[in-house]
Amino acid sequence: MTARRALWTWVIVCVAGAALVLLTAGREWFTVTYGVRKVAVSAAELAPALGPAAWAGLAGVVAVLATRGVWRRIIGGVMALCGAGVIAAAWWGSGASAALRISASQAPMAGGGAPQVASVIAWPLIATVGGLLLLGGGVTAVLRGDRWPGMSDRYDRPGSNPEGAGRTLAESAPSERALWDAIDLGADPTAGPENRE
């Protein structure tokens, strides 16, 4: 697999992971029934970190495409932390005790005996899968990101040295003394190599 193909495969996997987390962040994970009253408990209440972590993961994908070297590794580490945060939030939010606590604050006077808790277990699982994809993508960017091309690679001349790209015009141009010496010798320093005899 070429480096460019590996990079775009990584992008697709990470975007898919963030999309799964965003999908679950807006869903209701629990329904708590107090007699005849039903209280829906959403992921935003149970695990409020899901949405921000997914958006940070998407921003990390763009940042990895735009950077190189150590910055790419740092961003990959941040993405891995976002993925780990999603996994922890999904695990914490999938507990029925948290749903009972939140629903009790929304319906403090609800009667009718013991509450009945119904969960949609698929949403926390999907969020966990998305977190695993972000975590794996971040770790991959840390370990292999330096092999991937950058956004500006197609504008570099073939065989050019990226490390030498930071040389200024003053460093690559001949010095003023060298120009005067060329004039003293009878050469035209403004003529290109093809015009010189």
C-alpha cells in the first residue's frame, strides 16, 4: 500500500469513527418509566463529552493532513486521547444508575413505585466502536504519520530537500562582493548560465 493510499484510508477510518460518535451523541440511551410517566435520558446528559471529543477528532484529521513531523505526532496523540475519552464516556454513560439519577432530577415528584429502566444498548456500543476507531487512528498517526505525504508535497520540486526549503533568498544568492569581483573580471553577473561564454 502506497503512503498516499495509507493516508486516505486512515482519513476514512477516523472520519467514520467520529461520525459514529456524533450519531450516538444525539440519541436517547435510556427510558425510565415512573408509573405512567416516561422520562427519556439522552447521551448528552449521560456522556456530554461525546460530542466535543468527536469534533476534536475531526479537527485532528484536518490538522494531520496539514502538518508534518513532530506536530503530526502530537496531534495523533491528542486524537488518541479523544478516542480514549469517548470510550470512557460511553462506558460511564451506559450505566443504569446514572440514568436513574438524571431521570429522578427531571421527575422529582413522579410516583408509581419502583422505576423501570429500558436501555438501548446499541448506542453505547456504537459510541465505543467510534472511540476505538479514533483511538486506533491517533496511535497510527503517532507511529506511522511521518511516512505519509503532506498537503504541500505536490508543490515541491522532484528531488528537492524539504529541510533546505527554509533557506532565504539572501543565503542562496551570491554575495555583493562576489558580484563586484565578477564585474572586475569582465563577466556580466546578471546573465544566466546560457548567456555566458
